[in-house]
Amino acid sequence: MPVVEVSHLGKTYGSGRATYEALGDVSFAVDRGELAAIVGPSGRRAQARPRC
């Protein structure tokens, strides 16, 4: 049984024609004893935490 489960998470910045999809339909589960990290290219707002 997962301790953390995320389904269909997405985050888009901007509006209209000036949008940037930072996350698109991300799903994952973390079981007890596992470690997880979210990484991305430098300069792509990887330090910003999505507000869910």
C-alpha cells in the first residue's frame, strides 16, 4: 500500500497564448521505505512547488 499516491497532477504557468506546461499528467506512488525526487532541467522553475 503506497504512503504517497499522486494521480494526474499537472501545472501550467501563464495564460492564453503565453502558457508553459511545467507538469503534464504526472502519476506516481511511493511505498514505505522508498525515496522519491522530482528533477528537471536547470532554469525551468524546478524549485517551485506545485500548489495542489
